[in-house]
Amino acid sequence: MLHHFIRPQFLKALLETRAFHLIRQDKQSDPDDGKLPAACFADPHIGPLENGLGLKRDFLANQAHALAHLHRRTFIMSWTSEASDHMRQNYGESGSRCELQTSELGLKSMLGYEWLRDQWGGVNEFPPRPEKVGEIHGALAHAQLTEPVYTPGTAAIPVIPTYGATAHKHDRYSVESEIRIEAVVSPESLQLGGHDTLIRWPIKTFDGLRIGIGAKVESQIGSEITALAAKLGISVHA
């Protein structure tokens, strides 16, 4: 089960707009979220995969720079797979926030992942199709679920493949067991301004989603959330 702790007013907006609200990565409370270790540029990681592909140090350093440029165009929403009492007290603000719960498969369905059967009877998973970004003129967003690579930040991490490298975090956060929605805005030439800090990703289905209302959430907004959830067929519990 995955969990996301959310302020009541933001949950109400999520239900009203039927969309996830993703915050730009460089505007997160952790200023180093998604930043590659400095060693990726000065002394890139070269392991069996890199050697097997014949990738040279300069190429890998250039790839690290390319990933670094994604930082301002990446928007995220963090979930945890370990909702301990510690997490609920801190991120749930001891009952002042609400909680979203779903499975990883449920979250993928909400995002719009597709599963297609091939000619041999196997099932292939495809990430959501790109969506226009209403908040940024001329922008498209490409979304997927990613899991951070937790390290002390001193040694280089692989930048090939890119999966996980854009979600690098210091290992002091590893207790959070994070899974995040990550949406990258394109085209690369797009210049984001200081006010372009949020984008909305439409929720395709609410099947499998549960809402928990924190004990300290004001009754009025709690009732509003419950009513909105009922219209969408979402289970609500205290």
C-alpha cells in the first residue's frame, strides 16, 4: 500500500479538479532533491553496463549535465510505502493532514498507465501518454512512477539508464521508502518562469483509492471532502 499525506485544502482541490497537483522539483523543501552527486560530473560511474556499451567518461559527464538540466522542468508528488507512526506524526502533522492510500498498481491506473497483450500472450506495461500542461503555454508533460536512488551523495551514481538518477536523494531520507510521480515538461527549449511551480496531471480513475481524514482536520472541510469523495465513489475513513 502507498500513502500520501496532504493538507485538507489541497485534497479538496485535488478532488474538485480530478487531478494530481505536482510541484516543481527545485521548489521542494529539500533543496538537494533530484540533484546528482558532484562526482557524476567530475568522475562518472563506469561499471559493467557502461563498459559493455563502450561509453566513455566524457559522454557520461555530458549525460549528467543533460539530466541536471531536467531539474527545473521536473514536477513531482511523493508517496511512501512505509507509513509508520513516525511518518504519520511528521508528514501527517499529527492528525492535521489527510491521507491518500492506494496500491502501486492503483496509482499507475490513476496516472493512465496501459497494459497491452503481445502476440505471445505476454503483457507489456506502457507509461501514460503525454498530456498538455494547462498551466504552461505550449508545454507537454511525460509522467511515470520512479523510485529514488538513496546514497550519501559522495560517489557518482549511474546515469545510464536515466531511470532513478533524476530522483537521487540523500540516504538520510531512505526511511521514507519513497515512490514518486515524476512528470517532465517538454520541449527542452521551454523557459519556465519563477511562477511556473505547479502543474496538474489528470486522474484517469479513482478505483482503489481510499481517503483518511486526520483527527485534527476541521469538521467543515472534512465534511466537504467526504461529500466530494462520495460523488467520485471514493472510500473515506477517519
